[in-house]
Amino acid sequence: MWAYLMDKITQLSGSHRYYRHFERKTPKNSFDPYKPFFRNIRQDRKNNQMGQDHSQPKVGKFPKLANATRPLGAHHSVAGGLINAVTLAKDYRSTALQIFTKNANQWLGKAISDTDATRFRLGVVEAELRFVVSHDSYLINLGSAKEDLFAKSVDAFVDELQRAELLDLFGVVTHPGAHLESTPEEALLRVVKGLNTAHKNTQGFKVKTLIETTAGQGTSLGWRAEQIGWILDRVDQPERVGVCLDTCHLFAAGYAMSPGEELESTIDLMAQGFGLKNIKLIHTNDSKKPLGSRVDRHAHIGQGCIGIESLRAFVMHPKLAHLPLILETPKEKNEAGEEMDDVNLRLIEGFQSHQL
Ligand SMILES: [Zn+2]
Ligand SMILES: [Zn+2]
């Protein structure tokens, strides 16, 4: 196995050099997001599967999405095996990826075998993915006042952390939960207790817990920046916790993003609420619902109520411009038959080459 791994690493460092070389030769800011992608990678892969061009290593052969410093990618399905999400990320020229490590509507998943874990970790290196996270199960509610549900949530969250650690992921994105019939203050206390227990049960883990800002639907916690700050201030191991922004959620929760005063005020509110240094990732989605609607519906980039100018201004804000970007928009094709993930990623890629 080690010989195989070493062999792969040698192979990779070679192709990586090739990629860097290629990148340097590409003129800066030459990317036009509205032009169709110069090569159909999916077709290319199909051709490969049909037995053509097997000798050529795929990695490093084409330039990645044009984000020299910040990782960019999408949430991809692991249907048929964890490695399939890596293949999809590679197809979309991504440098970042988010996955569910199991069915998101179940409490516990089948254990990940050592072979699958190794295959995944190796695949991530091979695909040159620099930032990979998972999203936890939607059933988990660390804010629950029902003792059995709270205990089940803590166990399930520990399971999520263990799976992510095994896959060598940067973090597990989690929604802080809902207060239901109790008060937000009581529920936030339980979230802190739940996180402390989960972190104590996974002592020494590298994987981070990334608390996601929410839209504030129903009794969801975490739609106010200060609620997340409140949690961060009270956890026993703050170094294990970070924040994941979601542009759709922030907007639906009432944080405006129009360039200028509105955006600056949102940045200030986040700085005061949970501290900008705690942000580790931005889920980049447009919103189908208006500012302050507190309804969570993701729209394609530029096709929602935030709009492309404000989205660009937000993710390219000097205080956020270093953060990884991960897309979570519906998986579908446009009228021209293009995958919307590809269209959305190209639009975000184009943010880099526009002066604000
Ligand atoms: Zn999100
Ligand atoms: Zn959402």
C-alpha cells in the first residue's frame, strides 16, 4: 500500500508542476464567464471511459477554476460511493468540495471501510482538492429540550466528526439547531453543552465544527450573528469551532449585501457578532426569497433576490476574499443543456476578474 501511495504522490507532484507551469502561461483576467467552457470535460471523461486516451494523466492537464488562492467548488453527491463526489469535483475543475458522509436524513450511517476512506483521501490529493468539508445530518438538533433527542443528536454528531476525521476533512458544517417550544437562550445553552460533550468524546481530533449561519426559519437558532458568537464564547475548546457563512441564509435573515453602506454594515455586524477571524468558509448561493424573509430557498447565482452584483461584492469583500467558496444550488440543467453547477461556478470564477 505504501509503495502505491508513494508512487501516486511522486506522480502527482510531477503533474502539479505541469499545472503550475500551465497556469503561469495563461494571461491574467482572460476568463469570460459568459463564454462556454472551452472544453467539455464530461464528454472528455466519457471518451476516456470508452477506452480512449487512457495513458494521459487527467490531473493537472487542464487548469482548475481560476481561483489562485481561494478554494472553489460545490456540494456533490456521494451516491454510489464517496469517491464519486471527488470525481464530480474534478470534472468541474474544483479545488473545494462539500459532501454528506452518509444519508443526511438518517441518524447513523454504515461505517466507512478503511479501503473506501483511503480511496477517498487519495482521490482528494489526486484531484488537487484543497478544502473538503462535510455537512451533518438534518436530523441533528443540539438545541432540543427532549432528553432522548438531545442524546441522540450528540451521538449522531460524534459519528459525523468521526467519519470526517477518518476522511481527513477540514470540518463538519452544522446548523446550530432549533429551540422549538423552549426559549432561544435555553436552547443555546444546550447547544454549548452538546458541542462540549461531542468534542470531549473526540479528544485530539483535527476536524473542525463549523457552525453555519441560518435563515431563521421557524425556531432555528443561528440567524442572528450574536447567537453564534454566544456559542463560540462559551465552548470549552474554541479552537475546534469556526463559522460557515451562507449568503442565502444571511440575506434571508436580514443581512443586506448591496455594495457600499449596506454591505459594510453587514460586515460590521458579523465582526461584532462572532468575529471575522472565526469564518472558515462561505456557502455561496443566491436566495429565492427576499431580504429578511427568514425563508431558506437557494437560487442559482444571479437568479435570486441577492443578485450578481451584491453576491460578488460580498464574497470579494477584502475581509472575506481569502475564504473558500462552496456552491449549494439545485442540481439541474439550463435550457441550453448545461449543468447549472458548471454555469454557477463559472460565474463565481468570473468574480475574480472584475474590479469592484
Ligand atoms: Zn449552506
Ligand atoms: Zn440553506
